[in-house]
Amino acid sequence: MGTELMAKSKEAAAFFISQKAVAELVGTYILVFFGCGSAFMEQRGNITLAGAALTWACAVGAVIYTIGHVSGAHINPAVTVAFATVGLFPWKQVAVYVMAQSVGSILASLTLQWLFGSGGASLMLTLPAGPNPAADLNVMAWEFIVTFVLLLVICSSALDPRAAKGFGGIAIGGAVFINITMAGPITGCSMNPARSFGPAVVNHNFRKLWICIVSR
């Protein structure tokens, strides 16, 4: 009897983790599909930088309110690792979350490549922008700052029990908007290793990807 209960408990735990992994995959897919899609449209001149930033912000907010109650809506390996580091998330689930987020990003990037063509896919990369691209150290500094701001807002608005209930998604979306508006023209404003990983894999272009990982 005890063995049977233990087996059922393990099955339930595995299903629960699988459910959260699927939520993270779908959430990251939505984020990258609409976010990188808006970046493509912005670089083609169809929308403004503010329009692209708002699209990213709305995508983040929508995903938070859609899957937050299922998986916590990390949709970002930097968030998952940060939560695990401070004891708010079990380390044994980190690999599952990061894998799900990475797969979601790759699938979204493949979808965008199919819709926009291989030429458009290269515009989804997070690379230093402009005629005089910023140096690697400068890009790392920018990415460290915007990621810190994002994590600060997440912890303060969504995790602190003293924060106003139900407004975490709005605050986090707002942080994404201002970060992209400021850093987007300089670094591409990744803030999220999974966001950069998917387009890099699809484009077979891993140049500067290390910055998006190290600066976290």
C-alpha cells in the first residue's frame, strides 16, 4: 500500500512539473513570437521603437496573467536562476524550466523565420546596433543594468507580500517597456538569455550571445 501511494505521488509530481514546463514553453513562445516579430517590424519601419517596446511589454503582461498561476511565468532563465539562488525556486527544477524556455524560443524563432523568410530572421538577433556599435564591455554594462531593473521590479511587485495584489504584470511590463526604449537602440535589449538563444540557433549566428548570458 505504501509503495503504491509513493508511486502515485511520484506520478503526480512528474505531471505537475511537466505541466509547469509546458506552460513555460508556451509562455516563452508567445513572448518571443510577438516580441521578436515586433522587432522585425520596427527595423522594417512599419512601427516605431515605442511600438515595439509596447508590444514586448504587453506580451510579457499577457503571459504573466495567463500562466503565472501555473508555473510562475518565469519565461526567462535569468529569472529562474535568480529565484533559485535566493531560495524561492527549487534547484532541481531549474534545468527543466530553462530547457522549456529555450525550446519555446527556438520554436517561435522558427515560426517567424517561416513567416518572414530567412532574411527577416536575422533581424531578430540581439546585437549591438547602429553605425558605430557599442563595445562589448559597454553592452555588458547596459544588459546588466536593464536585467537588474527587471529583476528588481519582479521581486518588488510580484513576490513581496506587501505589494498591491494583481498589478505585478503591469509593473513588469512597464519595466520591459522602459528598458527596451532606453537600451534597445544600443544593445537590442535582451534581458533574457532564452530570447536571444532561439534566434541565434535559427540563424546559426552565436556572435555576441555570450554577452547576453554572462551579463546576467
